[in-house]
Amino acid sequence: MIDLHSHTTASDGQHSPDELLALAASAGVTVLAVTDHDTVAGLAAATEAARARGIELVPGIELSAFVLGREAHILGHFLRPEDPDISRFADKLRTEREQRMELMVDKMRKLGFPVRMEDVYAIAEKAHLGRPHLARVLVEKGWCVDTKEAFDRFLGDGRPAWVDRYRLDGADAIQLIRNAGGTATLAHPGTSKMNRMEIETLAKAGLAGLEVHHSDHNPSVREKYLALAKEFDLVPTAGSDFHGEKVAPGRNLGTASMPPELFQKLRSRATPH
């Protein structure tokens, strides 16, 4: 069972790397990619935990980028966690995420909800801050019934407490991943509503894979993006996008898997180390 999309407490996941790998082992996952948002901070612990459980760990990252004005999430797989450019980028994004969170917290306060940065840090601990952390605060305070309501009412794009993020170009995200020895895959194109032109643009920039099999993709969506993967010679990949039940209910480890031969095909497209 090959799952190439998961998150830990290093970004917005609910579980530590060790807890995540324990859950993956219980679910029967044999290959797992840890792809935290804009950071590789959890990979060292995840690698050790995977080794202890006999799971192959694919070192990864998920970068938020933009293509033709639309937000696109780019997964990096097989990259070198110690790559200096990745480290510098992660440090830059940590600072940007903290500044963005301060603005969102201020907006929530102006809306009449007395949120504090301390509340967000209590949820996030040492992780890179993200909207799911603030969403969980709103749920814990009883102001929203779940994180989906928090996004729908306050934190989703264009909603009252939303603040725009640093805009990394999709081609630059792909190059950053490739320079670190990895392959670039477009995450959840269905939920991101990516169209043919946007995928073609990323393919021309060096995209290697397309996450066809995702927890949120129904059969018709998978069929649509499988055809686009074939058209642009992209490897169709699979990922649960597991964050934990408190963060993303209904996404379970191993619910999206891919054949070993396609996994090896994706690996073969990694930049030589």
C-alpha cells in the first residue's frame, strides 16, 4: 500500500511523526511520503520511525504555489531534506506564516472573537503556522462545530478573516524541488479545480506527477485527471492527504494507493543526487 501524501505536527497535522508512522503501520501502509506544508522539519523523526516499523519513508514536502493566478499545491517527493535552498525557503515561509497568522487573528478579534496568538501556538506547538491551527482554536472555543465550518465562515479564501499568502510561482516551486533532487507532483487537482491549461503549464515547467487518486476525488474526477496525466505524460499518483481526524475528518491513511510500477516510474524521474 503506497500513500504519497501525509502530514505531521511539523506543519498542520494532528500527529507527531512517530504517531503517524504507527498509524500507517496499523493501516497496512508499506510506503509513506511525509509531505508537510513548506517544511522538512519532521522528516528526520519520520525516517527513524519508519525504519523501526519496516515502512519505506519517502522524504517530501508540500509547497503552496500559483499557476495562471490559481493556487496550486505542489508535492515534492524523494528530495534531500538537508538541501540548503529548501532550508532557506522553509525559514522564510515560517516567518511569513507567523505574520499572516497575526493578521488573521486580528481580523477574528475585530469580528468579535477574542482569539489570541497564544491560543494558536498552543495548538500548533512548534509547527509552521497554518489556517487549520486557527480553525482548531475556533472549534475548541465552541465558535465553530468543526474545521470545515471554520473555513466556510471565516478562513477560506475570500472569507472575513482570510489573508492572502506569499505567492510562489508554480514553475519556481517545481525548480526548487528538482534542485533538491526530487520529483514534483500536483496535489489534489480536483479539489483545487485545476484545468487543462494550468496542468499543461506546470507540465512544461517540469511537473512529473499528478495526484489522480486522492481521498477527496470521486471516480469521475479520478477518470478526468487520469486522462490528463496520460495526455501530458505525468505519473498518476495516490495520496490520502492524511492530517488526522481533528484536522481533516474522513481522510484515512492508505485509502488511496498506487501500483508499485507507477511508484518506481515516479522515482525514476527524480533528479540524480
